[in-house]
Amino acid sequence: MDAMIGAAARLLATGDVLGALKRVALRDDGPALALRGIAMAQLGDLVRARALLKMAVRAFGPLEALARARCIVAEAEIALVSRDLAWPAKTLAGARAVLEAQGDRLNAAHACHLEVRRLLLTGHLDEAELRLSALEPTMLAPPLRTAYELARAGIAIRRLQTGAARTALRRAEEAARKAGIAALAAEVESAFQTLSRPAARLLVRGEERFLLLEEVEALFASPALVVDACRYAVREANRSVSLTKRPVLFVLLRVLAESWPGGVSRQALIARAFRGKEADESHRVRLRVEIGRLRGEIHALAQVRATREGFVLVPRQAHEVVILAPPVEEPHGTLLAFLADGESWSSSALAIALGTSPRTVQRALDALAATGKVHAFGRGPARRWTLPSVPGYPSTLLLPGPLTSG
């Protein structure tokens, strides 16, 4: 490595992007192209950054496997920031293997963190935790230790383990202070704010209040029967039944929970679940069928008993029935919650994160765009969707997997 490249690399590592660019701006060799690509990424020009990194990979050639692997890791980070979840994960895994074989533990650990962050975005918590377990945090430099602890906190937050999340964030805060990088400190602060913002609403007998994440955790550990409208499930202490793939059953359950301890008429259930203004015989037959299915799904936690007018929810052990709902409920709220992270998403990336079809996501985006709730820029594969920063949207940690059409 020549002196100019080394100086530019050191400046980039400390956050002096413009100083680094001054030293390599007029060079087109592999190392300079790679540094320019990383610098442009830090300045926010992600399109130009990816192009420069691709050029760097070609400039290094097949014999410089280590340098090529480093460029691939940098491109993967840009793809993640760009919410390009279709970027091939196997390419990153291959680059990580090369880095490990060549003894570049620093960049191999960084590649591992990128894999973990992608897994967190797509909801694969167990796999993300397995990848993290392969790293020894005490051996990581402060910037990577910050990333490691943020990933640990992200897993804990999504599992509603707020104590573990706070501990990891405190370690991340200390590592970010040692790193002396303002962007890392800001990321840690943003993660801390997640714990102090409303995560859900609690609905009990017609009254409602907002809950913090730690209050949601306490609610799930309580003996109450919780109808979870954030994850389409019903819970009691350590037991839960998911109705994510049975949206009609969940609607019926929620309507019954809203009227507990009273019952609900058949007409009201048909109107809410099937959107039928007047109940005819076909509606009543369908209601009987769906109520039977609901009984089968939740039999361990509650009964659904018939009354003269309709049905009533009867918990088997719980003495209280509550509903946990997102802070804001509206059509396509799940999609809006992902866009509320402040990043620009492609429709294909949203489909991957939500576990649903691109066509379903595109229809939802078109509907939201028609009302001005989302904005798009770019054309074709470069088209991205954003959401104005609106407080109150639920965080993705409480969202169901698939996108519903509601």
C-alpha cells in the first residue's frame, strides 16, 4: 500500500471523508476506486458508490482475492442501507469466507454484522443470533463492538427482552464513545429512543392507553388473556396461538374481545369479519364454520360459547381480556411501519421483508401513494418509496410477518 492510499484509509476510518477524497480523487487504480466508493457512500451518494466499488472489483483482478472480498463487503453494506434485500446473500458469505481464510478478521467480522442486520430486517432472529455467537466481542475494535452490541440489542428488542436490550445498548454506548465516531453514537441514541417511545396501545373495556416496550413485555408475562393485534396472536403468560395466516379468525376473536365480558351478535360479527351489511343464510353458515375453526385454534386458552343473540368469549383461566393494538391502525399499516424507519425502500425489498408477493406490496403502495401517504422517486428498478417522518407508527418489532390486504 502506498503512502497516499494509507493516509486516505486512515482519514476515512476517522470520518474525514473530504480529506480522504482529496488524496485519491484523481486516481483510478483498484485501491483508490475502493476508497472513493466508500467515501461516496459516507457522503450519501449510494448509486455512485456502488458503481465505484464494482469498478474496483474489476480493477483488482482475480488474483487479488482479499481486496475483491473487501469491496464486496462494502457493496453489501451499501445494498443494505439502500434496502436492496435482493442483493445476493451468498456473495457476501463467499466474501466473508475469503476474508477469514486470509486472516482479515476485522472485515470478516464486519461482513458477519451485515449478514446479521439483513436477517434482522427479514425477521430471522434465531439465525441472526447464531451468526453473532460466532464472534468474540472482546476482540473487536470499538466501531465493530458498537455494531455487535447494537445487533444484540436489536434481537433482544424484537424478542421483548427490554432488560437485555438496555444492557447491550449501554455496552454499545461505551464502545461508540471509545470509537469517537459521531454517526455511531447517533445510531446508539436512536436505538435507546426506541425503548422510550410508545410501542403499542392497550385496549381494556372501551378504554385505551399507550404502552412502552417494557410494559408490553410485562403484559405478556401477566395472567391476562392478550389478543395481540400487533402480531395477530392470542397469548396467556408463556402460551400463545398465532392466527397470522387466519386473518378472518383473528377479526372474529378481536370483536369478541372488544365486547368482553359481554357477547356479540351474529349480525355484528358478520359485519366486521365478512363486511356483510345484512346477514343472509350464506353469511350465517360461514360464521358457524369460522367460529368452529376459531374454537379449534384457541381451545387451550379460551372458549367461544353460543348465546341467544350471538357468541361470547370465555377465558379458561384468565380473569381479564385485553387487546394489544399498534399505536396507529389504518389500512396497510404494516407496510407504513417499515417505511417509517427513514430509509428508501424498493417494492421488492418490502416484499422480502414482509414475506409476501411483490404484486401485493405494489398494490398497497399504489393505494397509499394515491392518498399522499407515501412518495416514490426514480424509475424502473431504481424506483424507491419513502414515508414522511410521522411519529406514532408502530415499530417493526411488533408487526406480523405477512402483509395483509386490510
